[in-house]
Amino acid sequence: MMPPDRTPDGRYLIVRGRLWRAANPHLSEDERASLVAELMKARRAVGAALRNGDPGAERTARAQVHAAKVALGERGPIWWSDGAPDENRRLVKNSSYADWWSDSVGTGAAG
């Protein structure tokens, strides 16, 4: 499986034409790995809560997923400081990356 395309500035992954905020590249590799492990554990807990029909456990697990994503920089305050807005979850074609995307998709140069 090929990794998703990334915007030229590295702020977003592109999945099915939609921007998803990437993890903060300023995190150390150990820090990032630890947070990803927490995220995966929380996602497994969401699945277990759903399978067990436990709404309380599901809420707790979803809050843990959110906390890990905020710590990674994928949600919450933006991790860049140049004043560019957060375009998370927008379609690339409706974002500030639209021209780059339309130019690069046809050439296979995206990412």
C-alpha cells in the first residue's frame, strides 16, 4: 500500500481528495511513537466498547483517542506558526492547495 500524498509544506496528508492534518514533525521519534501507541490502544478500546455495547467505555475511549490526536498535533491548536489557517478535513480542490493539487495530480507529482 502506498503512503498518502502530502502537501508540499507537509502539514496535511491527502486521502481521497481530502486534507487531514499530519502529526507535528517537531515531536521526537520516541514521543511520536509513544503517542501513536496510545492512539492505537485507545482505538482498540473504542472497538471493544462498541462490541460490548458499553456507551460509558466508548465515551472514555473516544476521549482518549481525541487526547492522543491533540498531543500528536492532528487536532487542536495548529503546530505551525506562519499564520496559515487550519484547513483540516477540507477537500483539496476547495483549499489553498487547489492550484498545486490540480497541477500535480495529472503529473503524478503530488506528495
